[in-house]
Amino acid sequence: MPTDREGGGGIKSVETAFAIIETLHDRRRARLTELAAEIDIANSTAHEHLSTLQEHGYVIEEDDGYRLGLKFLDHGTQAKQHYQDFTQVARPVLEQLVDETDEAVNLVVEEHGRAVYVDRLTGDRGVPTNSWAGRRKPLHALASGKAILAHLSDDRLDEIVDDRGLPAVTDQTLTSREQLQAELERIRDQEIAFNDRESHESIRAVSAPVVLDDRVYGAVSVAGPAKRLTGSYFENEIPDLLLGAVNEIELKLTYQ
């Protein structure tokens, strides 16, 4: 019986639908012909998929093109419930960190080999970035991602690097296994990870992992402009605050 499976084992029609969804996510909105050209499919194929997605509430057609529908918000909210215990325990601690630093404070977990933001708070001095709850980024380019990687098993670490690679996000990103391994060893020793403009040319960040009974729950990070996160503030003050914060979260998780 013929199928629409691709050589790699994926189902071609499903892959096409997700390619459309991901493209609309990245571009926010696009016309049918733009989607077809970017994904390299026929206009008729794009129309069939868009019509089906629209019928089920996942895509909205407007005068200036297609966009994602709010049905994804329903799914995203439901997916976030998986981390509800963690986020509820961490939230008061994140709020305290914001009060103490006045910077952006993030709670990050690993899923499918990516760093995923599950909570984010911003102080008055916090700068807008392209990070929000649900945002996914390469683990190796973030302080929080490296803090998590440092406490995964060797097998899981190798699996992620083999699958995701170590692409450069900026010219400061660690792009070799040797660089990454050396950095992860330092993080294990100090329990603190740094991001020195590795994910954004003008942003630095500091992070500490939340680890309990050898389980890596995630990591907490403080991020801000590179011109402000310098010297002892970057190297000592924020790390000390973070170590206290994650210790409090770990204690709360133990006795909740």
C-alpha cells in the first residue's frame, strides 16, 4: 500500500503541515505564494494544507495573509502545566531575584534538546529580548542551557550534541565539543554558568542549575546588557544571588 512517508521515516504530509506552522511562527504572517516558495511546495499543496489547518482552527486567513490561530495558545497553556509544580515553587524566588537585581530573570528547562523558557520576569532596568515563555533556543549558547547540559548524563549530552550540533549564534558561541566539554567541567566545579555575548552580541547572562537527587529540573538565569553586567557584579554578585535562589528552590521542591 503506498504511503506518504519520506525516506527518513517521517510522514511527508505531516512534515509539510509543520513546515507551514513553523514558517508562520517565524514570519508571523505570510501569503500562500510566499509559504509555498519558502517551503518549496506547489501552491495547490500549500492551499490544501492551509485549508485543513484553517478548518481545525490552527490558522487564520486575513486580507494580508495567513497567521497562526489562538488554538495554539490553548495547547501551549496545557503543555506548560507539565511544569506547574516547578514554576509555582520557583516564581516567588524569581520575583525576589528581580527585586534584588532589577534585571531580566528566566526559568529554563530542557526539552527535545532545546532550552525552553517556562517563566520570565523583567525588572525596571531589564532590556527587551527575543525571549518569552515558550521560546526555544540552543542550549549551548545560553548560560541556563550550559548549566543544564553540565548536569545531564554523558549519553544524553552526546545525544543532544549529535542531534542539534553546536551552531554559532554569535562569534562568541562555543562551537566545538572540546570547548563545550571544558566549559561544562568548569560549570560542574563552580555550579555557575556564564553567557558572555554567546546568544546575543550585547547580552550577558549568569545561571545556576536546579538539581535535586541527580534530576536536573532546569536552571535560573539573570540576563542584562553586556555594558552593565561587568566586573564583580557579573562575576560575583549575581552568581552569589543565583546560588542562594536555586538553593531555596531546591529546598522547596524537597519539602513541598
